[in-house]
Amino acid sequence: QVQLVESGGGLVQPGGSLRLSCAASGSIFTIRTMGWYRQAPGKQRELVALITVGGSTNYADSVKGRFTISRENAKNTVYLQMNSLKPEDTAVYYCNADLREGIQYGLKNYWGQGTQVTVSS
């Protein structure tokens, strides 16, 4: 079984920065895509950023120019550098991955438990 564990959340003032990390562990053969989603109270979970094994990225319009997603494939780890944070960025941030647990298995999707990010003065 695969686990995704997020870290790096916390309280930050508007205009500040945070760096989130997500490490995948367990029976992992390859990871195709890793990404970050977020969910604020009373709102639907939304895509923040995605990155493929080849390095292609996608960002939500609301975070373009402020957030940067990256990954270290050999470590099965994805990062989200968040700059110029705004109060509307406040949410629980979730890590997500599409991966194979072995060459004999197909793709599966996994979610982390989430890490709280609060932007407030």
C-alpha cells in the first residue's frame, strides 16, 4: 500500500511564503503525475498545480506567477513553493499522485491527508 504524506503548512502573513512537500512511500514502481489540490471551508476541492514525470506543469489561473510546483522523481517527492500568499489561499492542501505499484499493475490514484495553510494578518 502507498502513502502520501504532506508537510510544510502553517500560518503566514499576507505576502509571505511557504513551501509544501509531499513524499510518497510504500510499494512504488513509477509515478506518472503528482499534484496539489486545495479545499477551503464551504468550497469544492480544486486543482492548484500538477507536474508529470517529464516535468510538464499545469497551474490554476489564481496561482499562476505566484506558485511553483517541482518534483524529485528519484525521491518520489513533490514540492509546492507558494509566494505572495493571499488570504484567499487559506485552505487544506492535499497531495495527489497517479502511480504504478509494480510493472504487473496498472495505474492507481492516491491522496494524502492534507496540510493546513492559513494566510492571515
